[in-house]
Amino acid sequence: MALVALIIASERVDGDEGQLRAALPVAGVPLLERQAERAMTAGAQHIFILVSNLPQPVMAVIDRINARGTETLAVRSLAEVVARMAPEDRLLLVGDALHAAPGQYRAISAAPAPTLLVAPDKQTSIGFERIDAGARWAGLAILPYRLLADHVDLPDDWEPGSTLVRAAVQAGARRMPCDPGLFERGEIALVGDREQAAAIESRLLQNVDFAGGGMGQSLLFAPFARLVGPALLRQQLPSGAVMGGGIILLLACLLLTAMDMPLAGALTGIAGAMAAALARFQMTLKRSGNAEKRLSQVFDALLTGLPLVAAGAALVPWQGFSLSGAMLAAVALSLTLTLILSRLLGHLATDEDGKPASALLPDGEIFLLASAIAAAAGASLFALPATLLTGLAAIMWWVKRLITKP
């Protein structure tokens, strides 16, 4: 039994007959693509986009979703959808130009068919289709194959999405109520024009966070990504390419550090960390594939090993064993292990919202910042013990918080 998604994309922006509402960009991603991504997250194995014609932006979205491994087709009638479904399949119906959180997609997809997501008929839900005197359809529904099969021969002037919803109401479909506050906060909305798309984009950008990030990300790199990231999103550069650029810069940082050029290495590493933060900003707002996630893990692994490279560069000129050299190596190894431990600990301890609470834990980015400051002051090796002591103090505080948390 497969889950099939049908996304309606027929309404056009008022005053701009060439622009589909569903193709309006939100944070650099067409709304239609964001709908498809969230349907995929909810378990959709096949996606159909119901359009009267096929403009280039819609074709581009279909190509990108197909490239991610989920079959996506443009259709012009319900008959084309039914012909590609099995009788036991269920249909996730997505309203035209609907913006909704991933949780709403998952909730309705887990419900038995037929079920409609509904909202009270209030001022905040005006614009959504009224299904009776006190309720409106909130843009998502889960429907059985039979209901679609019974409505394949619609008159040309009947809107398929509205017809299916009304048929589900007449069939006694279950109603899944949603919090009216979602409409007040704009977490569920119908996008009618560019101004509404921009308002939703603004709210999305305000809520971006980097789960698992520590001191360095919180102090510099996350604010930098929030400032520069929106412009990068509009350029639609692939997040994998941006992360790849960050890895190249970090490799250059490691090479410069190994050549005993600590200031140049630290500054190059900071540039690489900025690129990585921008890529993660994109990945937070867009559905990222396994390749992008692996590149992010590679960057973290390289950055975690930077203290060892810095210590090795300082030890090479000594040409042999010394107590000071052994102590420096021990500090570098301890710092590397501390960075690994703090990353694990940051995912164990959570804040009130259940998100990883790691903003006060050390990370590789804070070592980059400390290295740049220390190298500029002519004491590059001071960054190693300074970051280690700060990290150990933070971890001790974090362990205490983890133990005493109710």
C-alpha cells in the first residue's frame, strides 16, 4: 500500500497571468518544490502535480524531485492519477499554493482514509475552502483510491481538488482539527502573491537554527549565515557545492597550519567555516540528500582534527622528544577528544523545545577563532590550552545540568 501525493497547481497570481501561485519562491525554493519535499518526508512514494499547462519553473521542479529518486509526474486530470494507482493506495491531497509545516503533512498521512485537516471558520482562516457553517478545509487530506476512481469524469469547469474535498465530506470523512494558532502565526497559509511569499520566507528565516552547533557557531557563524544566507538562497546555489567549497578551504587551512603559518591557516579556516555555515543554512530550509549530509560530516571530522595538525606543526622543528613537546601533544589530543565529546553531549542535552542545546559547548569553530586571535598576538599555541580549559569547564557544567535536569 503506497502513499501517493497529488499537488494542485492551477491558480495564478492576480495581475500576473504567467505566474502560478504554487511556483512562487519561498526562501529560494519554489513553493511547489517545498510541498513535494514535505510530502516525501511524510512518506509519499509517487508525486503527481495537477496543472493545466506545464511552465518551465514547474518542469524544473519535477526534474529536481525526480533526480532525488521520487517519481514525479505532471498530470492534467484525475483519470491520469487513478490509472497509475493501485486500489489499495492512499492519496495525500495538497491544496493549491498551501504552505504548511512538515508536521501537518506527517499527521494527516498517518490518519485513516478519508480524513480532512480542518480549521474553525474564523478570520484567520478566511481564504481556505469552507466545508460547512463552522469549518474550513486546511489544505491537506488523505483519501482512498475509490473516492478518486468515482470522480475521474469531471466537467471541464469543475476544480478537481475542491470536488474531491466535497466528495470526502459527503462520504463522512473524519476531521482532524488543527490549532487555530497555526494560522495566526502563519505556519499554515495560502500563498496568493509575492508579498505573502515574502512574509512566509521572513518567518522561516527567523526560525533557522543549527542543531548541534557550539560556541563558535553561536557567536559568529550562525549570525553570519542568517545575514548572508537569504541572498545565497535566491541564487539557488547547490548546498553541496557550497559545503564542498568549505571543505576545500578547510583543507587549505590544514595545509597552511602544517607549514607553520598559523594566522593564514586560521583565517582560511574561518572562511571555510563560513561556507559550511551557509551550506547548513540552506540544508535547514531545503530537503538535503545523503551526499550533502556526508559532506557536512567530512567537514566536521577535518575541523575536529585541526588541533592535532597545529600541535604537529609546532613539534616538527624540535626534531625529537622533549617533555614540553609531549605535553603539547597531550593537550592537542585532549582538545580533539573534548571536541568530539562536546558534540555528542550537545545532542544529549536539550532545551525546552526538545532541540539540542549546545550553544555553550566548545566546537571546532571556536578553536578557529581562538587560533586567529592567538596567532595575531604572536602566541599561536596558546589557543590549544585556552580552548581545552574552556571546553572542559563547559562540559563539567553541562554534565551537572544533564544530571540535575528533571
